[in-house]
Amino acid sequence: MLESFKPVAVKTKHAAALLKALPVVRRALIVAPKPDPEFLRMVRNLPNAKLVTANSLNVVDVLGHQTLVFLKDAVPAFETLYRNA
């Protein structure tokens, strides 16, 4: 779980540095609480990362990635959505 991510500028190199600092094995699925166009712009050019929101998380994405990274605010959103499923 990642507490927060506040980059200085919206640059792919900041997202790459974040993934390098985390124990990401090969492919990472990053789960955000809500759509974030700036964060998406940072991650979309990384070949080993994919950004999804908590309400669009699915089994195919989870099984296709070796590392699952939840932003802290995405955990309660995910729990609320799938509590009764």
C-alpha cells in the first residue's frame, strides 16, 4: 500500500522512480481511488505498469500483473464496492 504520491511535476520519470523504489517484481498494477488524469499521463508510457481505479479493478488485471499497489485512499473505496459481492 502506498500512502500518497505527490510528484513535483507530471513526468513519467517520477512514476518510474516510484516503481523503482517499490519492490516491483516485473509488472505492477496501481489502483487509485478515483480517475486521476495527471497520474494516468505519468504511468501510461511505462511498459511495466498499469493504472486502474478501484471500481474498475477486475480479475484479469490482477492475474496479469505480478505486483498490486494500492494507493491508501483506494483501499476503503475497494472495500465499500466489494463488501457485499
